[in-house]
Amino acid sequence: MNWIFKRARQFYRAMKADISIEDEKYLMAHLNAEEQKLFMQMGLIDQFHSLNVAYTIERLIIQGKQGVDREFLIRCALLHDIGKINFRATVWDKVFAVLVTTFFPWLADRLELRGNRSIYIYRNHAELGGQKLQKMGLFQEAKIIARHHSPPRDDDPRELKLLRLADEEN
Ligand SMILES: [Fe+2]
Ligand SMILES: [Fe+2]
């Protein structure tokens, strides 16, 4: 039930997604030109979500005084859903992909095998994003991002744990 409320809140926020001048300045401060171009290729909802994940990360770092590389982690947050660049489905297709993947994984398997593009991209966006970043030479970021939806492990790097936490909150 908690999950449904959380998703409903996320959905409501996403519907009002807007990128401000301040957000643009933030992007320019933390991403180089090539990374910014990549970021802008995401849909507006995913851009908005990624910025919020980065802002949550900033808060978590301050609160916990975590011994992590702040700039690296912000870059990871801003680019973590880059694998969704080709996820150009309607909002309802996206909602469907999230619900089926979460509640009916067997159906998601079937639909993916039958070539349902939204389901395929949604389910594999972490790995797809990792591959994209690897091609750009962002190997460390690729490693973290490729695993942001993988089941947590005890030996996960601290950066990955923080990214998952911030992603969950947004
Ligand atoms: Fe993701
Ligand atoms: Fe995300």
C-alpha cells in the first residue's frame, strides 16, 4: 500500500515537472557539455526526477557527512536513468510498464519477449545506461549506474547505496 502512495505522489510531481533556470545552472555546474547533451535527450519527467535525485543526494551527504566523492555521486545521480533516453512512450505506457514490472513480472517477461519496447527499456534501463556511459569513457559512473536496480548486496559501494536511497525517495 505504501508503494502505491509513493508512486502516486511521484506521478503527481512528475505531471508538474518543470526545469527552472536554477536547475539549468546546476546542470552546467556538474555536467560537461557532452553529458549535458545526453541529459537533455531524456524526457522532461526523467530530467526532473534525476535532478531531484541529485538534490536528495546532496542532502544525504550533508546529513551523514558521508566519505564519498560528491561530484562523482552527483554526476551518477544526474545520469542514472540515461538508459531511458529512448523510452519515448506516453505517460500511460510508462505507468503500465512500471505496474506490470512490479506486480506481474511473469507478464512483463512475456511482453518483453514479444518485443514490447516500453517494457524492455524500462526493465533494462540500468544496464542500457551503463553501456551508454561506458562508450563515453565514464567507466566508474557506468559501473554504479548499471547496478542501480540490481538486488542490494553487502559489498555494494557506498555510492551505489546512496544512489538507490535517493532514487527511492524520488
Ligand atoms: Fe532507474
Ligand atoms: Fe531513477
